[in-house]
Amino acid sequence: MNVTVRYHGIIGDMLRRKTQQLELRDGETIADLLTAIASADDGAQMILKQTRAFIDGKQADCAAALICR
């Protein structure tokens, strides 16, 4: 599945991007998503350790599975 990640505020500024597209398998979790982002960008790992994930405007647990809609 194709996932669009939006980085808001200072996080986007620090990562030097406001959006990012990633391809993940169905059922992968937010933790898997964060790992995929950090593996492609060394600086992102430190930044993302201190952020919260939101799905459709609601805070989500890192164990939450990503699903296609």
C-alpha cells in the first residue's frame, strides 16, 4: 500500500520536507512505518523518536496496523 506521511510544524522544518510517500505491506504498523522512514534518513531517527503519530487526525498507538481505505 502507498502511504503518505505529512510532517507538520517544526518536524517538517527539521526533516526539510512536509510530505513523504512510502510503500508498505498491508497490516504493517506505525512502528514499521517509523522504522522505514528512519532507515532512509539518519537524522530522522532522532527526530521521530520524540514525535506522536496521528491517523486521520487522531493520535494513534505505534502498534496500530495501517490499513487501506
